[in-house]
Amino acid sequence: MNEAQYHTAWKALDNSLDPKNLALEAGALTVEPSFIFIAGYQAAIRATFPEITHNKWVAYAVSEDRNPENCRPGVKINLNRLSGFKTWVAMSAVVDQLIIKAGTGAEAKYLLVERENPALVITHKENVSFLAAMSQGVVEFNEAEFTELKDASLVKQFAKNEPLYIYLALLGSLKANYPALTSSTQLIEQSDNLSLIDLDQRIQNILEALALEKISLGNNWNTDKRLFSMYSKGIQTRA
């Protein structure tokens, strides 16, 4: 299954699912870490931005260029039009909409832009080494129209939502594709009563079990398996 095929399969899911069940069901469609990431990422976006209720893929674009040489300018709003660059767009080849963070702190605005907007251009990155099965790109806006999201009250939760729903997507994948690994099913059942700290610890235990059983997920497991451990230090440090 490639990214476009996964996009089609994901869009066939029930778009009324709550974020947890969306992550579980979307994770069950795949064993590829890139697509497990997408499953969790889409659920996290919906948990963070409640206005997103449709079955379109949405990228949350925050990163801007920090290269001191030939720096591409960040986004600015002028006369209700958006211009500038965001330097990381997930699923760039097939994304349907982008949520753009404009500004910082309490003054930040969160803007929804259609991928088909003629005033934006997405350039896809080449030779990506991490989550390479997922297209990744840079977007440039040239006086693009946008819609401002009305409710960004949960935006600070995204840093927790992203690992939470990626972990749930991983569990959905394991339950569907490796049913003999009963710890994944048990953890799904317990997840509502666990803190993110406890969930993270148990996910790391499952990763150790996968290694012992010599189970690899997808064709890019050796490079991509760190997806499921890279949040752990921050989660445990915040504890």
C-alpha cells in the first residue's frame, strides 16, 4: 500500500468517529510506520481543532525556516491574505487542507487553507530518510485566501495529543495485524484510565517485546521505529 492508496482507504472510514476510535481504526489499516503516524496525526488534529470534522487529510504546518543563510520568510497576514513559507507539510502529495499557525503566543491565529488554493505552491522534499513512505514538503503562500479557525482553545494540547494518538494508532495496527500480541489489545482496553506517562511506559514495553519476537512493521522499520520512542523522553521528563 502506498500513500495514495492509504489516503483512499482512510477516507472510507466513518468520519464521525471520535479521535480515539479514528486512530485505532486508521491504524488497523496498515503496518507501515509512516501511515501509522498519519493515522495518529489526523486523530490528534481533530482532538485539537474541533472544527475539523470531515474526512479530508489536514496538515498542521507550524515550522518556519531558521537557516541564517537565504532564509525563507515566515508567514504574514496582509489585507486578509497570507504570504510566506512553512517548511514542513506532512502528506504533501495528497493533503487536502492545511492549518497554518500565523504569529506567536496569545496573538497567534490558526488559519485553514485549501490545498487547491491557486495562491499556494507545495514543493516536495527529496531523499527523506525518516517516514519516507509519507510525502513531506514546503509550502509557499502568495496572498492566499484563508478561513480563520474559531476555536483554538485546545492548541496547547497538541504536543500531548500527537504522541497519544500515534500510540493508539500503533495499538490499532498491532491488534489487527498481530493478534497474538495480546498486550496491545489489553492496553487499548486500559488506555482510557492511563495517564500519557503510563501509556508511554507500556508502549516502550511493547516495543521491547516486538524486538524480542523479531517483529518488524513495514518495509522501513529500521529507520522509522524511532517514531514510537522519540516522544518518550519528553513525556517522562515532563512527569
